[in-house]
Amino acid sequence: MAVFATVMLGGMFVNAVVQAGAVTDRLCASAACSDARSLVPWLVAGASLLAVVGASRLFGPVYVTPADATWLVSSPLDRAALLRPRLARVLLTTLLVTCAATGVGVLLAGASRGEGLAFTATAALLASVVAATCAYAQEHDRRSLVAGAQWVLVVVLWAAVAAVAVGEAPSVPLLPVGGPVTVVVVVAAAAAAVLGSIAAWRHLGRLRRRDVAGGGELAPGLSGALATLDLALAYDVVLAHRWRDRGAVRSGRGGPGGALALLTSELRRLRRSPHRLVVLAGTVVVPYAAAAAGTGRFVVLVAAAAGFAACLPLLSGLRVVSRGPSVARALPFSSALAQVMTAALPTLAALAYGAATTAAMREGDADPGAALACGLAVGAAAAASGVRWTTRRPPDYTRPLIATPAGAVPTNLYGSIIAGFDVLLLTVTPMLLAPDVRGATVSLLLSVGVWAYLVSRPPAR
Amino acid sequence: MALLEVRGLRRRYADVDVVSGLDLDVGAGQALALVGSNGSGKSTVLRCVTGADTPTEGTVTWDGEPLDERKAGVRAALATVMDDLDHFPDLSVVEHLDLFARAHRVPDAEAVVDDVLRDVGLVAQASQLPGTLSSGQRRRFALASAFVRPRRLLVLDEPEQRLDTEGVAWLAGRLQREKADGTAILMASHEPALVEAVADQVLTLGTSR
């Protein structure tokens, strides 16, 4: 049954991607669009490598369950023998997932079959090399190298998107089919994957208990959150894990009293993790790249979606005061004011992001005023969607449950997974229908209304 | 006159009354302890008083007015130590206490925070992130969050939980000082020594099992 379902759903997905590639063939006629399209497989492959490094930093990548960490890792067993199946699983998963993701990129780019296969295989093998390297570097003193590699990948990907944005995207071919270069590249990638895997394999016995236990402590919390489709909770789990790893900070004190104390505290948190703001600022290139690729009026949707995603890390303070009554109860003002104070800085940042995307909204000879209005409305839409995602209620198991093949499901379970995206669509639609001052004004009013309603709700119980 | 009055409190889950017909009064400088076995409804009463749960029937009044924990005045007066303590993952222990003190406009907040840190024995952990604290230290952190701010009513749910013997003795002394300063205390406890040392009234709740 499971195999049949996988084959059927997989076939439907591949068919949809092939159709999307065919549609793109027809619509992407300009030179700028063709150049941008040729970059898609490279961007997807780069993003896959980034995901591999990110997941490796989070989980290890080799990890054991808390039970194994307690009973097996601490016993006088051959630790390498215990960890080998886990490493094999990591490498295989990396290979398959990167294969699938890069394959989609190749299909969307309209590459030929042979060209696409060679590129996909190379990307998947390189991802395995990266996973094996991360496993090799899993000891704490080498983790900074992995973190550095992650930032290098981020900068390279950002530069590629920025090149598309400024219309300087090179038309990058995939590997030429059948030539000696292709064979050399694929064989070299395969050799690197084998060598990397062997090195990581032989290194497993030297991993300390703390190296493999951390990811295992994270995994149950994360899988619990994902089982209830609670993405915000999953993000909480990851964030708590990251900061617990850090342990201590150089504390800052002082500042104004009353509700402004919360704002000061948010500023302090922002100074502690300025990369959240850097990521939002870097995301500004996305709508420009979309505009350069000829997405037309859909630029507003791309801009708002990118801003929404980049805003989420900035809203972690709002998340703390809205996910339960505990923190708000300790403050001598209303929950609404506490939520406004924690949402204020992210909202300002989102509006600044929106204003910075203004030039991307100027399709053809569009009125500069309309472009600015659309830019601000995009920022407001990103903020409202982010607040919706952050303040969404967890699944409520006291509600009537629906019987499904997957078991009893609370009525708000599936609804909660689209939280944020629903507001995004609601607030962007007026601009999609009328990309002028009128549409932007309606969008802005909708965003303000949604934002105000959400921050005035009491915290979840 | 009692600061906190509870009349006819009833909390029903499905078809089970966890608490029924409960009356209690706590005045300034008085301490009332709820005792009883697990599941007897102690925490439910505290949750209803702090607004974390809604009673099925009955009233909770504070200073003669229905207690609404959303009101700024109530929040300014009501300090709680419950099981649901949450925190910012990237703010240290001292930064949390500083935030609470400044939000309440405590004069000379820095000195007050330092005093409380010394009192609860968390000076060495001041710059640690709360997620890294041990369970006992986390309890002390929760108590510090309540002691660092002004309060007229302290609601404590098993405050002795995870404290060592010395910690319980310290807590008893601290709560006696709170009473002497005029703070009303409503607490649930399983620790007879703490109840005996602090409580003026003891209310034993029946078991629901």
C-alpha cells in the first residue's frame, strides 16, 4: 500500500513538475528570463548543500536517541559499530533528497535528459561529500569550520540571486553530455563521496558521547512538534536547542521602565543575533531577481513571501509572550501591549524591507507613487503574515475530533499549518488584482487590520 | 477585609467535578495553604485564581472587584510561581529579572535584582541562559521572578518542588518575611514543614479519585 501510494504520488509530482517546466518553456522567452532559468538547477543544488550543512549542524549529523545515549553509548561496546548504520542512513538520505530536489530544478530549467541526469548525480554525490565531511568534523572543535562553510554557501547563493537581480546573471550551462569533462566530473564526485564516507566511517569511533547525544535530544521534540504540524513549536525547539548549546551570554542591564523595558529587551536580543536583520536585508534581492526574471505583477507575491519567511526569526520575542500566559502574567500591563512591544521592531524592519523593494515593483512605466505604496504594502503583508504564523494557536485536542485514516484529528490541525500563508494570500491578492495605489491601499488596510487583531488576542492557554 | 475572596468555586472537566463549592479568603499579611493528594484540585484552584483557567461556577474577587488578570492593576499586584514558567531562550537569568523589575518600574532595579539573585542563590548563574539551568535552579529562577517585582498577592504552586532541604528552609523564611511585609500568600504544597512554618490557614482538598 505504502509503495503503491509513494509511486502514485511521486508520479503525480514528477508529472506536475514536467508540466511546470513545459509552461515555463512557453512563458520564459526573454534573454534575462532564460539566463535566470539556467541558474535554477545551480541554485537548487546550492540550497540543497546549504540544507545538508544546516541539518548537520543541528543534528550532528550522526546522532543517537536519548535511550541509546544512556544505555549503549556509555557502555563498553564498539561505538563505531553502533554509529555506522546511522552514518549510512544519513548519507543515503542526503543522496536521495538532494537527487530529488536537484532533479526538480533540472526539470524546471528544461535541461536535456542526459545533461540533467549528470548534473543531478554530481550534485547528489557532492551533497554526500558534504554530509560525510560534517560527520568527520562532528567533534566540537571542528564545528566552527562547518558553520563557516554554511555562511560561505549563503554568500555564494545570495550573490547568484543578486546577479539575477541586477541583470548580470551569466547563462550557466549544466555539464555537457557525453564529453570527457562530464565523465571526469561525475567520477571525481563519486570518488570524493567514497573517500569522504570512508574517512567519516573510520572516524566514528572517536566521536564522544556529547557529540552524538545532542542531536538525539533535539530529535524527539522536533518530531513531536512536526507530528502535530506545529511548525512554530518546531522552530521553538530548534531555537531553544541552539541557545542551550551556547549556555551563557554577556548580560546587559538597564534601560527605561514600563512597557519600554520590553522594547529595550528586544533591542538587546536583536544585538545578540544581528544575523536575523542581515538575512532580512539580504532577502531584498529576491523580489528584484523575480522582477528581472519577468514575473510581472507576481513580484508582489514573491516579495511578500520572501519578506514573510525572513521576518520569522525576528518574531521570536512575540512568540514567547504569545505562546502561553506565563511571561505576560509577570508584566504589569496588558498582554496586547506586551505583544505590540515585541512585534514593533520586526514590523518596522518588515516595512523597511518593503520600502527597499519599491524599485522592483516598477513594472514598465509604473507610477513611482504606486510602486512605493506597493512596497510598503508588501512590508505590511510580510509583517502581518509573520505575526499570524507566530501567534497561531496549537492544535486543540479538546475540540471535537475528526476520524481519519491517520487517526483522530482535531479540527484546527490542518488549518494551523497554513497559518501565515493564509494572511499572505489575503493581503497580497488586492495588489495582484490591481497593482496600483488603490490595490496597495486595500492591501495595507487589510494587513493593518489583521496585525492589530492578532496582537490584541490574549496569549494561548 | 480579605484581599482575595473565592466563593462557590467549581471546576468541572467533562463530567467530573475537580473542585466544588470552594470558599476561601486571604487577607494582607496572611498565608493560606492548600493541601491534599495528587489530583485533589490544588493547582486547578490556583489556575482559576490566576486566570489561567475559567471556573465552571463561582466568583474570585480581588480587593472587592471580580479578579480579571488582564487588568494592568491586577497584574501589577499578583505575582505567581506556577508550573508554566516560560522564558526568552536568548536572555540570561539576570536579564529576565532586570526586564521584570524595570517593567514594574522598581526603583533602583539593578540593586534589587542583585539582592534577589543573592537571596535565591543564583549569583553564579546570572549570565546563564534559563534553558541551561538545573531543575532546582529553574525553580529558584521562578521564585526570583516573583520576588523581584512589587506584589500584594503571591500565588505559589508547590514552590518547594525540586528544592533541596536547605532551599525549603530558606523558602519558609523568605515567605515569612513576605507575610511580615503585608503580602497575602496563597499556596499549594506537599511539604508539611513549609506549610507549618508559613500558613495561617490550611485548607485540605478532597481527592477526586
